[in-house]
Amino acid sequence: MDSAQCVFPTAGTYCLAYCLRVIALLFKMVQMSDFRPSRGPVSGGSTVTVSGYHLDAGSETQLVLANETMNVVCDVISRSFYSVVCLTASVSQPFLADVLNLTVDNSVVILKGHTFSFAPDPVIESIFPERGIFRLVHALFLV
């Protein structure tokens, strides 16, 4: 028995012939177009939303924000056809991620041209006014 080897360069329907049987397979091409926000704190916890098409494909998904020296995994919390939502992990120091890697079932899709900046955590130095007016309102309900 001969088996056919198939290469899947683009989206569409392909046939895989094996043991004189033909099976039609449909493959989705995952596409990323944008993500928001463009910055978050080094302590992590930023909700990042990636936009695109077929982002619900596959069973295992991993998002990584990266640059040449560092990779930060973004924990996926939800997926739909048009978006993937994840929470950033904490990092040890501020850095700029200029590549987003989306791995879907061992296939990697890369988005370049967008950046995510891990900035120092905000620090509250003062609050103004230091005092405020506290007003207590009592309500009387008649039944």
C-alpha cells in the first residue's frame, strides 16, 4: 500500500489518499492582525487582547511576548474566532517585546510590527485632597 504525503501551504480543502480511501480535510489558517494594550506593568496581570481570524482553531494555544533576549508567556483565558485574551506574567525588569508568537497545536504564527512595553509598576506618591467630606444619609422606609 502506498501513502500520499501532503503539503498544506494555504487555507482550503485538501485530500489525503491512503489505502484507496479519500478523506477531505479542512485546514484553517490562523491570522493575527493587532493586539491591545501596548503596555503594562512589570508585575504582570495585564489583559492582552489579540485580534485576527480563526483564533479559535486547534486545541492547544500559547501566546508569548518576546524580543531577542526575553520571552514572557501570556496565560490564555479565552478564545473566539476573532480574538484571544490572555494575562501577562510578571517580569524581573522593564523591557520591550517586539514579537508576538502564537502557537496553535505546535504550529507557530508570528506577529511583528507591534510592541508591548513592560514598564515599571506605578507608584502613588500623594493623594490630593488629603481630606474629603463624609456624608451619611439615612433613609426611612415605610411599609
